[in-house]
Amino acid sequence: MAPNSSSPANMPDHKPAPEQVQSLFNSIAPVYDQLNDQLSFGMHRIWKRMAVDWANLPQGGVGLDLCCGTGDLALLQADAVGSQGQIYGVDFACDLLAMAETRAQRRRPLPAISWQQGDALALDFPDQFFDGATLGYGLRNVGDIPKCLEELHRVLKPGATVAILDMNRPIGPAAAPLRQFQEWYLENLVVPSAERLGVREEYAYINPSIERFPLGPDQVDMAQEVGFKQVTYYPLALGLMGMLVAQKAESLERSPRL
């Protein structure tokens, strides 16, 4: 697929500035949930439940949903920790946060979720604060992936796990035809759907962002380099999606950077 070339953010070799990404996600907030359903045929809801299961939050625990968007994962975390727990949903797009808070206000009983605008590269939380974390469709868009992973490692308690769900390029013998299908699907189904809703430019951004995103094994290396002890990458949907599951060591000792 040839990416839309009208904006530097859409070029595969040019990573957009943080303020560009922030503007993009604010602009797609009104149609974000609708297009997520179309993009994945509703499967993203199953994958998000898997992410929360892998995060292994205890009853009464404290959880983080980083790059929380409209709150799908944070709401699932709230169900997992129960009425005695506390969840923090963090995103840098205030329009998405407003939608997440509106959704949460419709729940009964009200979930214990604190919605906060924040920077994934400089989290405003103390060390060893969270019992588990999720990050859905956000790692691909941060300005510094190792720094984001390092911040997640810092704020997790020893033994806690983060589950990171995102779109990925497939790997293995069938990688080339699957990637061709992925490009065709984005160009011919996703982008036209977005165009009908007035956000073509924003969704033309997806394919080049996938092209820049490190492959699953490289994500494992990055997580290990910042200190995560047990790290596994699980391909989903024939490798077009993936889940990076990383657990912090039980001890306070940290693996050195290479």
C-alpha cells in the first residue's frame, strides 16, 4: 500500500512529533470506538480481555491502563480488581479521556477509575506503585519505545506484569503474503471507512506506523534491556496483532542495560 503522502506524519521513514500524534488522537475521538470495531471485526474486545487476564491484577489491586483511549481496558481492569481496587487510566489525548470518563459514569456501580492526562515517557507515579498494567494500541505511537517500557518497569511492583496489545507486522514463512493482505485491508477497507467519517488522513497513518514498529522478537529484546525478567511475545490473528507480556522480577535487582 502506498501511504498518503500529504503529511510528513504519514511517511514510513518519518516518525511524527508527539504533538502531531496527540492532535491525531483528539481528532479521531468521536469515531474511535466505531472504527476499532470495524478494523478488527469486533475481535479487539476479545484481545483486550486477554490482555487484562495476562496482567493478572489481584482483587483489591491497583492497575494502570496506559494510553487508555476511551477506556476499554481500564473498565475491564476495574472489573478484575473489584470494588476495593483502584485503576488509573492515562492518555495524552484529552478528548479520548473525556469519552472514557463519560462511559465510566454510565456504569453502576461506578468503577474506581481515575482518568489522567499524562505522558507515557514520564509517568507521574512513584516507583513500584502498580500491581499490573495494560497498554492497548499505544506503544506503536510513543516517541521513544524503550523509554516507555522503562517507565512501565519503574512503576510496576516486583513480580507485576504488563500486557501490551498492538498491531504488528507478521513474522515467519508466511510473513510476506500476510503483510500484503494487511496493507490491502488497511488501504481498501479501513481508510475508506475512515474517509466516510471524515478522518481519512488520521487512519492513513496506521500503515506507516506499523512499518516503523519493531517486530515481536525485537520488542522482547527491548523489554529485557530495560529490566523485565520474563518476557514473551504472542502473535495474534496470524501475526497481524501481537501481545507482549513482560513481568518484573520478584527481587528489586535490575538487569543492566547492554
